[in-house]
Amino acid sequence: MTIAVSTGPGRPATSDRVRRLPEYLAIWVPLLLSAAHLIAFSLWTIWISFTPSTLIPVTGWVGLRNYSAVAASRNWQIALDNLLLFGSAFVLLSLATGLILAILLDQRIRGENVLRSIFLYPLAVSFVVTGTVWSWLLNPGLGIQKLVHDLGWTSFRFDWLIDRDMAIWTIVIAAIWQSSGFAMALFLAGLRSVDADLIKAAQIDGAGPVRMYRRVILPTLWPITITVIVIQLQFAISTFDLVRALTNGGPGIATQLPALVVYDLMFQRSLLGRGAAAAVLMLLLLLAVLLPYAAWRYVQRRRAIHA
Amino acid sequence: MRDRTFAPSRILIYLIVSLIAAAWLAPLAVVVLNSLRSNEEIAQGSMIGWPQHLAWSNYAAAWSGFCVAETCAGIRPYMLNSALVTIPATIFSTLLGAVAGYAVSLWRFRGDSWIYGIVTLGIFLPQQMRLLPWTIVLRDTGLMNTLTGLVLIHTIQGLSFTTLFCRNYYVAIPQELIRAARIDGAGFFRIFWRIILPLSPPILVVTVIWQFTHIWNEFLYGVTFTTGQQQPVTAALIALSAAVADIPQHGVQSAAVMIAALPTLLIYLIGGKYFVRGLTAGAVK
């Protein structure tokens, strides 16, 4: 009823529309650009993955041939094996490091702010910088191994960077250094929001600190734990820069990961169809993580509303 | 509840925390120290060591001396490229995200929750799904190998995050405030300017820090869509380590790494609180 006042009788609705045009533009243009590019780009990449495109995108239909070619390639198989190892090792270890750090910082220690800043600063640095620095530290001729040799222990060996079987662990080390602080920050927030009455009740029952953590505090953290796992897995699946800077997929193709295979197929071998198929496979891997998580979040939220 | 006395268990806690903190600081310390050691000094020993004499000249060489590919202008042009991409893209994506977040949270219109849902999917969609389409778009618009092209990409892709951040902040503003302003005859822009924006500084700081850090540190688009003199500094660092693989110059390279990491590190040091808020806000999407 209040809107009618400003429009008034005799003023056609179209002039109101025209007057409000800048408003419509401001609302719709950014949102539509964003939404449209997401949908169109995804559909286009999916479509290309079913075409025989090589150097340039072409029409045509090859069914699942690109997918089977990617899945059968040694590159992709190694990338998947690596992802499985890297993903699980990195997620578990960064989760454990983050939780331990959070519990330690939660003991009302002096300098907590400084310590928290120290564990979080790697997140402000690019993966390229992280990868480059760790490639120096882990290089047997330059870094830790060389230092220990110079100190006199000449039989010391720490040459994972050039060891085909162990090279993937260098990525794990750098990734843990870069993002354990993130898990710590989330866990710390969780620890700080544990119900004080719950802790008091357990204290009255005579629970010691260890029992307190195991029985009372940690069980309240599992929703945060799942969130951290999902975010770290999402990061693991799309890891690219870190490997490029640290090992560049080597030695040989020992540290190949899916994102590197996509890049290699698209821009180095100019096999667009296969590259697109590999990208879609990456998306499916992500969905395998994210869809159960979304379902879980949905159930949690409904439960919270009904409780 | 927990006391501050120095029982043995507390000493142990401090010991463990300090050891881990030292390990976390070690990579930074190594780069800082190496950036002050001459290439010859590093070549004689390892990369881990104390500078015998401070080689400040590494920084001069890294900034404007050494060669990447055929160009010997140091890291300066690439730093400039990164700044020319990051600053506009951060401003555009933050402003557009603030307006979009305001529109979907407080203005409400038909289809708002649908389009918002789609926009936030962009947070999860891997970059690899967008590489080929962006290639086509940049080629057809003539923006391939230009900084403008990267600004366009980061602005549009950044909208997913900026809209999410701002929307989640604005939903806490009472709807009545907007309704009252509308009854008084205020329109979309007036309400945004007079009511929303004055309430926004905290979330705008979080968003700006998040966007700046991410765009500055981005590598994949930079290396895919630009070459040579147009590359951002992340891509240039990789090119540099490939270029000097035969004759390593680790002192100069360390200085280059420090310079490249400095902008985001400084922002983290100054706005750490907001940086962490962005991290956790992004996590609870």
C-alpha cells in the first residue's frame, strides 16, 4: 500500500520499471554473470569431454572414449594412487597436528596470540612460495641432508625428494606445514565454545584432564572434525601449484596428481577432449566428498530446528 | 579453572609448543637468512646457515637485476603485474559482492535463493572445469595474455566468495530496518549507501583481505593465460627457478621469494584477526 503512494494514479507501471532499471541491473548483472558462467562453463566442459576435440574444440560425439582413455592411462592411474595416499595422509596428519595444537593452546598459556599467528602464517603465503622453499629444504644436495652431512654425520639420508617411492611424502610435509593452522583455528574455536556447565559437571564428578578431554570435550568436536576433513579433502583433490613448485610431478611422474594430468592433457598435449574428461573426473571426485557432506549438513540442520 | 602455576606438566606443554613453533618458523627463517647470503656462500655449504656477511645486494638483484627467460628486469615487472591484477579485481569483486549480498539477504526478489545457491556453488567448482571455457572467452574477446583478462576472471570468480561473505553478514541486519526505510521512500541504492554500507566495514575488511590474498597467490590462471612479461609474480617465480636450474643463484632466488611473499605476509601481520575470520567464515559455508 505504501508503494502505491510513490507511483500514484495515472503513472504507467512501465515508467516505474524504467526508473528502477539501475536497481535491476545492479541486482541481476553480477549475480547472473556469476551463475551463468558457472553453469555454462561446466556444461561446456562436460560437452567437450564427449567430443573428439584435440587442438581446438570440435563438434562430434565419441561417447565415453575420452574417459576410458584417461582412466586407462598410466599417468591418471598414478595420479589417483597418489591422490589416495596424499589425501589420506595429509588429511589425517593435518587433523592430528591441528587438534594437538588447539588443545595445547587451550591450556591458558602465555603468548597464545603469538603462537597462533605462527601456526597460521603459512596460510597467507602462496603454494608457489611454499613449494619453492620446501623444494630447497628437502633437496638432498642443498637442504636438511646437506646440513647434517656438513655437521659430520655423513651417512644421514633424507632424500625423499628424489626417491620415486617417497617423493609424494614431500608434498604431504609441505601441505601439513601450510594448512594445519587452519584445522587448529577451527578446533580452537570449537574448544572455546564447549559448554562451561558441561565441564563443571565433569569436574564435580572428579574427572581428570585426560578423562575430561576424552569423554567430555572431544566428543563435542566431531561436527568440526567432519568440516575440516571435507575442506582438506577438497584442497587435496585440487592440489596443483604446490606440486608444480615442489616436484613438478617428478621424479618422472612419481608425484603426479589429477590436477596436473588435466593441465598436461589440455595445454601440453593439446588433447582437449581428454583434458575435459579428466577435469570432469576431478569434479566427480569432489562430488563424492561434497554430496554426502551436504546431505549430512542438511540432516544436522533439520535436527537442530526440530530439537 | 586451570591454574597458571609452573607444574612439570606445564613446562612440558611450553616445550612442545615452542618446538612446533620453531619448526613452523624454520622455513621462513631459512629464506630470510638465505636472502642475505651470497650465492657463493650458499654453494659452499647448505641452504641452512647463518650469513657470514650480509649480502643486501641480493635484494637489489632480485628486484631489478636477474633474468627470467630473456628479460633481465628482475622481479619488479611481475610484482607490478600482480598488483595491477590483484588491486582492481579485489575492489570490483568486493563491491559487486557487497551489492549482491545485500540484494539476496535484505532486498529479496523472486528467485533470490535460487541464484544465490548457484553462485555459492562456485566455491566448490574446481578451476579445471573452467580452464577451457575461459580460454575461449579470453581468445574471443582479445584478452588473452592481458592483465585485463585476469582481472575479469578474478572479478567474476571472486563473486562466489564475496557474495557469500557479505550475505552471511547482512542476514543479521533486522529486516524491519529496511522495511522502515522503504516506507520512508528510500530506494535500493539509497538504503545500501545510507544504511548497509555504514554497517559494513568489518565484513568489507574480511572480504578485501581474503580476495587480495587469494588473487595475489593464484597461480593456475596466471600461468595458463599469460606468458613472458605479462605473468603475475607466482608464475614468474616458477619460470625463474626453471631458468636458473643450471647455475643456481639461491641467494637472489630467496630474496625474490621474500619479495613475492611480502605483500600477503604484511597484510596477514596487520589484519590477522580479519584474515582468520575470513578463513573460518569460508569454512562454515
